[in-house]
Amino acid sequence: MSRPQRIAISATQKPVDSMCRYILQAENAAVIDLGHQRAQDIGIYLPPTPLTAVMSNESWAEIYDELADQARKNRTTLVFVNNRRSAERVAKHLAERLGDGKVTAHHGSLVKEHHLAAEQRLKAGELQVLVATASMELGIDIGDIDLVCQLGSSGSIQAFLQRLGRSGHGQGRVSKGLLFPLTLDDLVELTASE
């Protein structure tokens, strides 16, 4: 009787050889590395009101308007923010612009049922915008995302690229992302990372 075959597939793990030894733990293991790189379309939105050390209400209104315009141009938009409070606030302002039932928040403080409902609505195309914290980085299947927006700094270029990878799934498609610096410090960090 032959031993069962074990196959491990990952799109993100590196270094591949170390992962192979860890996952397969076999002498005759083989690694197939396709070195895949998807096309990316990344932009930066600067509000008409100049950025300062702290966002003005006027700048926030301009950002909410631009996010709503971008959402109208796409079937599904995923907006990443850095904390629960921002997720709730941004979702509220976008819902005012796009309509009830088209926008919701997703963060670690919400009950499991809300998470699941938001993910399923987004996947089914019933939700136009999901405003999320890092709670959406965990490999959750949310279906087809057209655009990923990042409000403020993501903390690292790797974190943003991971989030950007949520959009444009499919052969020949482009991952589309839009960065929204909220302060002068964000702008310096985002442009230095590009």
C-alpha cells in the first residue's frame, strides 16, 4: 500500500523551501514556484484642501465624496482603515452618500453574525462598500472586489500590497488600489513606499 500524497498550496508564503520542509516534512518533496506577479494599478488621491498635520472637516468631506464617486464607478469596493472608530465613521458617511444598505463596517469588535452577514452580502454583490480594519486580512473569501482603498497609512508597503491583492482576482485582471493620505506624514510615508 502506498503512502497518501500530500499537496500544499500557498500564494503568499516565503521562503518557499523552508515552507516545503515545514509542511511536507518529506525527503522527496518537490516545490513548484511560478513566481506569479499580477498587474497593479495604484493611485494616490489628494483632496483639494491641502493636507496638514490633522485632517480638517472640509478635507474629510472631500475624501468621503471621492470614496463615494469611486464606489459608484465599481461594483464592489473594499475600504481599509486603521481602527474600529474610523470604520464606523467612514461607513456612516459613505452610507449617507450611497444609500442605506449599500455600505457596512467590518472590524474585530463586531459580533460574529455581523461579520458573516457583511462578508456574504459583499460576496453576493448586495453590498457596494465594505469599510474594514485588519479584520479583513485573514484570507476570508469575500468574492470579487473591483477596488481597494486605503485611508491613511497601512503601516507597511507589504500590508498595503496584501490588501491590494483582494481586488482584481481572475486571469488577466488588474489589482486596483487607491491610497488616501490623511496627513502630511501619511503622504510622505506613502510616496516614499512607492
